[in-house]
Amino acid sequence: MASTITARFVQDNSSPLWVGPRFISVRPVEYAGTSPYRNYGAYNLRALKRVSRGESASALSKRLFDATAASLALLFFAPMFIVIAIAIKSTSRGPIFFRQYRYGYRNKLFKIYKFRSMRTELGDAAGVKQTVLGDSRITPIGRILRSTSLDEIPQLINVVKGDMSLVGPRPHVPGMLAANTLYEDLVPYYFQRHIVRPGITGLAQVSGCRGSTVEPRLAIARVDYDLDYIEKWSLRMDVKIIVRTIQREFLSGSGF
């Protein structure tokens, strides 16, 4: 059975702040499984207050940690930046960086930076078509970058600029699909994940919810992990997620 939940979402990207609770969308839940956030809506005021107190993007300590750590990481990776840039430019036509608009803090769009890993003529600028295992669009160098997650390193620039955090919900493109439908149609409380800055990595990614969103259960679980992170955030939690990310992505090479 499908239940109905009210989602809070501000469409106007020109406004930097939410102005009061504007409930403008009522959507059905397509997935009939259980979720701790299933009844997360207009009348669940206690849950909304918990999320508000846990809003990590407003924490000065988190922002200072992000800016300092990202700046030091950029200096550390500077030689690797140069090597990767030369490798990309010498093996395929196109720019070194891949840039794309993503949802950011409070639904404001920002331009994300990544090392280009796909052939320019075959790339999906809109980002709606997800990458799959053995994707023919990926270049040989890009396959190495993606398997080691080194293509994500330029997002440190986004962190220094204040568009992103080191840890948080991964930024999605507008119109992203999950289980062959709009993510916000599948998960009515989807936009609640945007009350913090998006992250280079997150609790969902180190908990096994990385990659394709074709499976409804995993797509919903990913958003649930994001909201769980927002409610329970601490700097200690961020450090643990970063360490687990290094172990899972950079050392084991689980990306594709």
C-alpha cells in the first residue's frame, strides 16, 4: 500500500534561506517497505526540530574543519593533480575537468568539479543517465580514476569555496532518477537531505549505498542514511566516515 507524506521543498534557488515552513508537495510512496523516515512530514514536528538542531552546515566547527582539511589536502595532492591532468589531456580530447550543476545547501544549485573520466562526445551533461559497470563511455584513464575515486579530488575546491563539505549527503543532479522515476517521487522526504551542505563522501556511501539507484530499496535507504547522518552529526563522526572512505574507496578501489 502506498502512503502519503508531505515534503518540504523550496523551489526558488535565488533565495539563500528558507522563509518558514512551505509545504508545497504531496507525493505517494512507491516503495512499500519500512523506513524510519516514512512518516517524516508536516505533522512530525518533533522530528523536524531534531533535524534542525543537528544541521551540521551551520556548525562553525564543521566549517573550519572542512576548510582547513580541504586546503591541506589540496596542497598534498597538488603533484598528483598535475600528473592526472596531463594524463587526461594526452589520452583523450576534451577538458581536464568535468563540471555539472548539482543540488547544494537548501536546494541552491552549484557547479561541481571532477576530473573528466568519460569521452566528451559520449558524456551525459545532464547527469540523468547513471554510470554502470563496464560503461563504454569511460576512458581508460577514467576507469582508473573512478575505481580509486581519484576523480573526486577536485571537489576539494568546492569544499574550500563553501559549496560542499567533506562529509554529507552526496550532491545529486536535478531530475535524478531512482527506480526509473524521479527521486523525489520515490522518496517524498527527499529534499530534507538538502538542509546541510552536500559532501564528498557520506554515511550512505560507507554503508554500502553507493552506485546505481535502480533498486528502490537501496535508493530509499540512501536517503535514510543521509537523514540519519544529519540528526546524529558530530566531528568525530565525520572523521570516522573519512577514514572509512579512504579504506573503502582509495585503498580497495570499489568505484566504477
